[in-house]
Amino acid sequence: MMPAVQAMRWDIQGLRAVAVTAVVLDHAAMPGVGGGYVGVDVFFVVSGFLITGQLVRRLDETGRVGFADFYARRARRILPASLAVLALTALGVFLFVPPTLRAQAMADAAAVALYAPNYVFAARGTDYLANTTPSVFQHYWSLGVEEQFYLIWPALLAAGWLLLRRRRGAVAGALGLFAALSFAAGLVLTQTDQPWAFFALWPRAWELATGGVLALAAPAVRRVLRPRVATPLGWAGLGGIVSACARYGADTAFPGSAALLPVLATAAVIAAGEVPAHGGVGSLLSLRPVVFVGTISYSLYLVHWPLEQLPQAAVGYERPLPLAVTLALAALAVPIAWLLHRLVEHRVRHAAVLTAARPRRSLLAALAGSGVLAAASAIAVLAAADPVLHSGRDVAEQPPTVPVHATPFVPANLKPTLAAAPDDNPSLYADGCELDFSASRPKPCSFGPAGAPTVVLWGDSAAAQWAPGLQKAVESSGDRLVTQTKSGCASTLVVHVRAGAPYPSCDAWRANVLAQLTAHPPAVIVLADYANEELPKGSSAEKVWAAGLEDTIARLPAQSRVLLLADSPDFGTSPIDCLSQHLDDATACARPAAEALSSPGRVAAFRAATTTRARLIDLTPYFCADSCPAIVGDSLVYRDSHHLTASYARKLAAPLAARLAPYLP
């Protein structure tokens, strides 16, 4: 016996429209919609509600989930459009994406075909909310979460149905406990490892489960909820979604507790729709234009991201597309999504050759399509793995000079090569001297003769970047260098956050380092920090940095000389990708000095050098004149958007030694 067909919930189609519109406008950088990424959370709740409702109706009527039929319907619903966009986007990668990013992009494509892109992004440490060179396949993370969820959810529901003797309330309670455990995992991971909190299934499952529990509770909702309550509840729910879109942004600690607002607000809208009420939110969500967008929402979600990202990759990530262009691309995504919906999504989903056959035909077709694209993507990874990344011309080796000597092309003898540059780190990383985000106990590393006067380098990864040159400079004077560095944790006593969340290990580490410096004062303390470290939402960056520097310097031992090492230029995005697109015109990848040197921490350091006992060491002339080139002589200066290559830092030993000399014992 087949389950009864549920009446169409047009308000839920409208809710899908709200969700996809929020996501699309956020990705188009529309002002006022910085939290539009919560549209995915809305989708999760809606999906959990609808799919669980289908499963429960089948359990009610047949006593079975019908796993083969369920997964066959999922495959017909999800995969045709998904795989079509995947294949077309993969072609776009080889046409528009910088050569340095193609292999990684095709590895992402393979992960999409294998239904696991979210774990690839989590393992890579992707910051979804602040990624300047995002993968063109990044939006597939949410599909990965959904499909992984539906591998376990039907089984949990069926087990609960059997063990709890079809008692909806008891099953809802048991699955509610599952959701609570998932929510708790999200709270913990948001504080400790935000990429895993954002992308992984276990901290996100509660959002889909919330919709599922609501589907189980729907009969009770219809009995208990009165129209006079349902009407304001629905409008309040829609207001909550809009509020999250407007109030949240890249500096929000997400998902964590912040995800409660869009998830519960969506549940409120769905619950309100269970009760017919005059003037309810459904009157807005059921309007024909809104329902149209909801109907094509899945296809629109799939096409809008590559449509925004491929043009951006083509012009270069260092030149953000104007708002008018991103909004035009968002608008263009609508007719393209409608075509995808009509010609692929709808047609294949209802194709008689699949629907009239046994479920295994749909499942085999899904596995075959995914397997072919996964294999093709893997081959493409190999094809993109070794691109030509130089102009074919050499340039003479020379030391850094003032004024800086910019090389106008990518030399064949570039050191390091563009391919090797991201891994051209100081030895502090390999030696475990550069502490990770979780460490709070200092690990000082020493270079030079024991018993010699000590120079301490203290700061974050922007301090560690100077170590190759500073070590040579200090040792050449017969002194000893000691490093105290930790990723994302400035020596400046400012309140730090990571992905919008508190960073307690940073506070503990700084306090411990300060205690060590006080107990054993070195001859010289060099403070060096990334001048754009993340601060709490709403902070006045320049004031915070200025006050923090003054506080830090005041707490350092009086017998130690204090030096401030001005931060290197900040390009905003890695010049490596730009250079791979401009092998014969490296000047296209230079950054105007006024932009690259405007960080609030730099301004505060220059001010502190005049208002405190600290003195400034500024090597900016070795990086910039009117503009800041990415290649100087035969040296690549940067390994990412703002960190120096170890190779170039090593070449700065002589200038550093000259600047340090007046302050060394």
C-alpha cells in the first residue's frame, strides 16, 4: 500500500524562496544581508520536516520505511541537477580558475561526486565566512551534509518506530535527544574548531532533526495551536530569519548558539502553517512569484555560486567584482535555474524509464553517474597538477634594495617557485615552535650560543615569518634568538576572537609568556604581529590596537629594550594565484601601497613608537614604493596574502641586522 499524498504546502515553497534568496544575495555581497548564509539552515529544517513527514506517512501505512524506494527517490530528486552543474563547473575550472588552484578545485569536484565535500573543506580548515579564494564547489558542502544525514536518519526513525511501538511522542522525544547531542557538539566545536563545526555532519544534524521532530509532532501541533497564536508565531518566525540575515555576518561565531535563531524561526513558520489562520505569514509566502522562486530554489542554489565565482576567478580574486556585476549575475542565475529545473531536475525526476522500474535502476544510474564524474575529476587532478608557472625567462639574483626592485614577469629561476611557495615556511613550523590554535603553554625555541644576550621574538605567525632573517641577524652579532609564537595570537594585549568565537588559549598563552619574560628579562624583546588580527564584532580596530600595544609595553620588564617590528604588507588575497594568470605581467599583481599598508595594527605601532619607550623597526621600503610588488629580483615575496616566504625573509637578514645593531648589547 502506497502512502497518501500530502497536500501541497505552498508556504513551505515560499520559505524555500526566502532561504535561497538570502543565500544568493549574501554571496552577491548585497549590503545588509551579511548573514544570508543562514538560508542553508532554513533549508535544513525544511528538508528534515518534509522528508521525515514522507517517511512517517509510509511507516503509518505500511510499517516499513522502504529503504530502496526512499534512496531511489532521493537520487532522482537530487542528483541529476547536481551532477549536471558539477560537470559544467568542472569545465569552467579549466577555462577561468587560476592554474595554481585547478588541481585543488578538481579534487573538490571528486569529493562532490563522492558525496563528501564538506569533510574536504573541514579538513582543509576552510573559513566559509571569510574565504578570499573560495572553491567553486564550496556550496556543495550542504548537499554533503544532507545526504550523509539521510544515510542514518531513516534507520533511526524506523528503529524508534519499532522499539517505541509507533508512539509518535516517544519517537519524537528520542530523536529530540539525538538533536540535543548534535547541538551540544556544535557548541563545543564552534569554540574549538570552527571549520569542523560548520561543515561536518554531527554538529549540523540537529538542524535537520529539528524539522524531523516537528514533522512527528505535527498532529499535536494542529490540535494544540490556535489560529490567534499561529498568526503572530508565523510572522515572528519570518522576522527571526530576516533578523539573522541582517544582524549576522562574517564575524559571527557560527553555527554555535547563533544557529538557534534561524532554525527555531524556521520551525515557527512551519508550525504556524499547520494551522489555517487568516492573515498568517502563509499569505505572503504563498504568493505566486515567491512560490516560483521556491520551486526552482534547488536549481538556483546549485547554479548561482559558480556563476558568481567563475567570473571572479577569471578577473582575479585581488579585484573583487563590483556590486552591480555580482547582483546582475545573481539575477542571471534565475532564468538559468529555471531551465535547469525544467530540462534536467524535473524531467529526470519524473522520467518513466526510472519511475516505472524497480528502485535499483535509479540507484545504479546514480552510482554510475557519480562514479564517472568522480573518475573524470580524479584524472583532471592529475592533468592540472603540473602547470607551467613561469615566463621562461631568468632574472639575475640580487639582494633586496631600497628602492625596491620589482621584477615585471615571473622568472623561470624564481625562488621559491609559485608551486612551492605555500609551503615555504620558517623552520619554526616543522620544529613545533609555532604553536597551533589550541596550545596555551609557551614553547620557546632558542637559536644561537647558550649564555649569550637574548633577543626574544614574540607574536603570532606574522612574527614567525621574520624568524629566518632575524635568526641570521641576531646570530651574526653573537647573540641568541628565542622565539615565542602562536598562530592567530598577537603579542599585543587585545581581546582576540577566532571566527567570531572567544579564543581563550590565546589569552592563557600570552599571560604565560608575559610571566616568563618578567621572571627572566631578556636584553631585547621584539614584538611582531599581524596587523589585521580578528577583533570582536563592533570593535574600533585602531583604538583597540593602540590601547593594547600601550598596555603590552607597560607590562614588559623595564630592563628589556622593546622593539616593534612593523608588519609586512597585506595583499588581501594571495598574489600567487594572480601571478599564475599573469606570467608575463607580474606588475598586474602588485598592490597599491596605500591599500597594503593601511592595517590598523601598523598605524598603532607607528603611534606607539612615539608615545611609549618602544622603538620601531620598519622595513617597508624593502617591500613597497608607490606599490608593493609580489616579486623582487628573483625572489617571491609572499607565500599567501600577507605572510613572507622564508626565502625572502632570509634575504632580509642584512637590513634587519643593521636596524637591530643600535639596540643589541
